[in-house]
Amino acid sequence: MHLSSSASMPDKHKIEPQSRNPRSPWKSMLPTVRFIKPRYSEQTEINVSGIFNKWRRYCADMKVGEWKATLENLDRGTTQDFLLYIYERYKITSWGSGH
């Protein structure tokens, strides 16, 4: 079935102009909002630092560049390669809380 470009969308999917959107004032305030930094548990901080160290090792071993610049310009291929790097070099003992 082919829908022509003139097919209209249901009203609930139409985007309201900012002047008529009741959330517009909140959107304009967003750049000045201060977000609260989350407090991680001690175990989470240990896990994050462990992943961070693995990332730095990965960048050095694979010669992908400086770790921070690589992280800021991350793409799917590098992410997948990093996960394979971890899988091949480290003993994975837990699937985490997601399973």
C-alpha cells in the first residue's frame, strides 16, 4: 500500500508551533537549568573506574588515538570493537543486573 505525500496525519501527531505549545516556556528555560549530578554507590564507582581503565588500555593497544578524543568522537564500529576487546581479554564473571 502506498501513501501519498498529501495523506494527513492524525491530530495527536501534528507538531504544534512553539507559540501554541504549552511546554514552550519550559523549553526556553532548559539552557539555564542546573542538573543534579547522580551519586553513585561505591560498587558502581569501582565498576566505572574498571571500564575506564579498560578503555584507556584499549586505546593504547589498538592505537586508535588519545583516549579522550576517541571517546568524544565515538562511533558504533569503535564501540563494538571495544566490547570485543574486553570479551577476548578479560574474564566476564557477571551479566549484570539487566538479566
